[in-house]
Amino acid sequence: MTTLLRELIAGDAFAPTRTFDELARFHVETGTLYFSAPEWLARAQRYADENPLAVEGDWLSGVGVSRWPTTKHGKTPIEPEYGVFHATVTENMDHAVQALRDTSGSTTASAHLVIGEDGSVAQLAPFNLATYHTGRSASGSAERMNQRSIGIELVNWGELRKAGGAFHPASGGTLSDPRVEAAPDAVSRKPKYWEAYTDRQLFRAVEIARLLRQRYGLSDFLGHYEIAGDRKVDPGPAFPLPLVRLAVYGGDPNRLAAESFRRALEVDPGNAEAREGMAKVVTNYVDLARQALAKNDRRAAEDYVAHAADLSRGDARVDSLRARLRAP
Ligand SMILES: [Zn+2]
């Protein structure tokens, strides 16, 4: 949990109303997600290399980027500190852009960017003016957040309802060819169905987040649900926020996975999946140490062995690696 969250929300983001069980499951899911990080980040990088973007002035440019200015923005320049991800809960880009530019009074909401399912991007306001994407909250923190953040919407239906063997978005109707993920939401931790994001959308989100960090020095990227109390669930569990943060700020996926499993075990010491996850982290470090030794990189090998030793006790593989490293 980031300092910002502590600052903005009264109490813990994972409210005490949640059971230990639900909290443990959340940490296990996050830890497991980190195992897919290296391959996922490599694919995201390839996509970014093939579809480069840039920030010029306070606007994004590049292939597939268009401008649809809205008048729903603040007047005085802001210095954004965070990026906030959202789901549009619309069928497509056109509907999302239309709603976010609409001034008939049906919605006051706006945002800086909308990322379509095909990776196309619409920008509605320059990044140095506030848009109205975080909504209201009792504490007033959301209003302040509009002044401190860049709002990034992804075209996505969000939560889907399953009935009669079909999936339905909140606005009604039936999805003909839905991409569905089942996962608990971040607020209630109840298992639900969600529309999956496309790879192109997620890779673009990573690329944009990196550029915005470079340009504005953003200190974190958040999901709307993290700053909206229990009011919002978007962008939902189908959006891999931990991977996006890893892509933007770097870090060791194995260490992050271990930290998630440690948290799961803290609330549920007998959690079998968390124990398995932790064992897999140790195995990953052992493998990395062996690979480093094969390349004669003793220093890296020592680091990996130290990490593995921190997380295990009496592991024969770790002991044997230590013995090899002690040998002249
Ligand atoms: Zn939102």
C-alpha cells in the first residue's frame, strides 16, 4: 500500500470488514501475477517499440493517437503527481469519448485519455489541466485527486452479470462474444465476472504510463477503486495494476511475489497456495543463481542465493550453492 493511499483514505484500503481469508486470497493472486511478469513485460516492450508514442507539450502523439478536446476541464494549470486508471463501462471508444465530452449535463465526468480495445488512444484535455475523473467522496479526497492526477480510461465493460448462460453488462443487453475473466472485486472480495482487457490496451497503458512518469515525474499509478472508498471497483481485477507498476517503476518480480505471499501467510499462516508460491520463489532464485554461476557471475549468484536463503530454511539446493560459492 502506497503512502498516497494512507494519506487519502481513512483507514486501510483493505477494510477490516473483509475476512482474513479474502485478504489472503488477494495477496496470493497478486503474488502469482508477478510470476508472469518477465514474459509480459517483454511483450509490452516489443509492442511499445513497434508503436512508439511521445508527449509533446502536454499532448500525446504517435500512431493511433487522436485529439477530441472537451471543455470539461479546470482552468488553472496543475502539476500532476499520479495517474489513475479507469474502465469506461461502455461498448466502444466512440461512446466513451462522446460521454466524456458531453456538455448537455447528463454527466460531468471527463478524463485526459481513452484507450480503445485496438490500442488507439483519444486525448480529451492537455495533461496540465484537471479533468473530472475521480468523482466525489465524503472525505473530499477525490476532488483533490482531480487536481493532482491524470485520468486514463480504458474501454471496457467492467463487471458482467451472468444469466441464462450469457454475460450482460451493467447497461443491459447481451455480449455476443465476450472475453470474460472470473475474479473477486477489490472492494467486496466476492467472486464476479469481468470483461478482459486486450493485450494492445494494456501494453499501450504501460507505454503511456512510462511516458507520463518521465514527463511529469508521477510518483504512482492507481486504480480508481483505490481512491474511491467502496464507491468504485474500476478498472477491476482484470486490469493487472501490479504489473503496470512494475513496468513503470521497476523492481524484482520474485521479491514482490515473495512479499505478497508473506502478507498472505501473515493473515493465514496455513495458506497452502501462499506456501507453494513462496517455495516457487525460492526455486526461481536457485535457478537464477545456477544460471549466474554458469556465466561465471559470482556476484549475481551470491545475491540470488542470499535472497533464496532469506526465504527458506535448510533447503539443500541453497546449502549446496553456498558451498560452491565458498569454494575458491
Ligand atoms: Zn473510474
